[in-house]
Amino acid sequence: MLAEPKGLSVFYPAPPRDLDGMSAFASFVRRLGAGRLWLGQSFHLESQMALAALAARQPGLPLGTAVSLAPLRHPYQAAVEARTVSVLSKAPYVAGYGPGSLDLQERLLPEPYGSPLTAMADYATVMRRLLDGDAVEHRGAAHTTRYVLPELPGPRVEVGLGVLRPGMARTAGACADVAITWLAPLPYLADRIMPALRAGARAAHRPVPRVASVVHLAVRRPGRDLDRVAFAAVGAHLRSAHYTDMLRRAGLDVDPGRPREAAGRLVGDGVHLTGEPEDIAARLRAYRAEGVDEVILNVTGVFLTEGARAALEDLHAVTTAFQS
């Protein structure tokens, strides 16, 4: 009998459009004994509402967002929603948030964040204090909170911050429970992000947050175009200035004006993991060895190009190899 895959979780690989698709991946996570099912920001079915509905079908399954966008909601509302999911799911929940792009902020806010780092530090701190039962008195540049959450016992909610660069890593170290990385090459994670995270925690005299890293992957199979798979998964991210800046800091020659070329580079440089299941499993163990607490398996490219069955087959093959 295979052991539970300690340190592995699964990312639901598309904005949800119905509960049946989400439930299939939730059932896989439950059978596997993996850590949790994660969901990104959805503009189809709202992420927290979709997870709350899923909790009715799959009670007891840990859930998380990687990540939701802070400009969409006040931190008080974010705290209410996070606690709602934890209570309804009867399981711990990770409420991961990020500032989004400058373009998104300009579309949704009276004005963009003057400092995304300060805005997210305030956001995470207010959420954490509300969830801890504090009466919060906060007046910041991005929002004001003078309120308290009514008491309601439930499983613990962890507040996470999306981390791309060392500045946000230091911020997460100072105020978050979880640092959530996305597309971070392993050497960059080890050499730049982890030290900044520890420095932020040390300066704030608090424990270092857990690290949860979203890792894209696709098993090499006959006829599968891996560059196409990678582009389907992260093409939109590779058009974004803040993602390409992070990748350039990591030493990758990527240009937001040439996302298809950049997707191929992610495959060639081992950021989007490919190969036989055993090869991918070895790379996942390397993330764990570098101190990543939770490796979040993301098969979005396979899902979007070949469908849910193929995506679940890749997850099964890789997790089986990881456990063996």
C-alpha cells in the first residue's frame, strides 16, 4: 500500500463553471490523501462561493485559494468568506490573496495601490486580527476597518500572500501564515525568496510562514506538444510584466511580447516540469528538500488542451511515482 504523499496538494486547473468538475478533482485529492484542493481567482463562479458549495459535497476536505485578488473585496469581507468556507467544510482553510496587476487595480479601485507591499501587509494583518477575534481599528491608504467579527468557532483559517519577488516575500514573512509562490524556479525560490521570507519574519519577531509553491507539470506522452501545453497553462501570465520580471530575476530570458517563446523556455529550463512521472516526482522532492512545505500540483495545461481525464491521469501517474 502506498503511503500518503506528504507535502503534496492539487490545484483545480481552471476557473470553475460547475460543481461536478470541481468534485472530480476533490474526490481525487480525498482518495490520494493529499493536503488540500486549491483554487485560483475565478470570474465565472466566484472562488469562495464555489468552494463553500463544494464543501457541501466534500465535507472534511481542506481547501485554499492561490490566490484571490484583494481589489475585489474589503479585508473584512475576505475574513467573513474565509471563515465561512472553513466552517462549512469542517476543515482548515488557506485564504490566499494578492494585489493583482496594475491594470486590474486601475479597473477596480479609485486609484491603484500606492505601495502593493504596504497594501497587502495591511490586508493580511487586518484579516488575521479579525479571524483571531480582535476588535480592529485600522485606517490605511487602501481601506479602513473599525469592526470585529462575531464569534463563531471553526477550523483554523491561515492567511496567505501570493509571492513573486523578494519584496513581497519579506512582507509575507512579517505578516502572513503562508507564502504562496507561482512559477518560481527552484533555484530562485531557494536563493532569493526563502532568505527574504526568513528576513521578514526575523524583523517582525515571528515564526517563518509556511511555503506553498504552485508547480506546473505535464507528463511526456506520445503526440503531446509540451510547449503548447505550457502556453495553455501560463500564456496569460507570460504577457504580464510582474510575472516576466520575476522570471528574468531568476535568470530566464523571457519577454512579455513573446509569450509562446517564453512558454517553451519554461519547459526547456525546467520551470514547467515535464518528463516521465518518475522524473517529475524527483523534481517535486527537490522542492520539498529546499523547504517548501506544500507543493501544489498544477496540470492546467493538460486540462485545457486534452481535458479533465488526461489531467487526472497525469496527477495519478506523478503522485504514484512520488509515493513509490
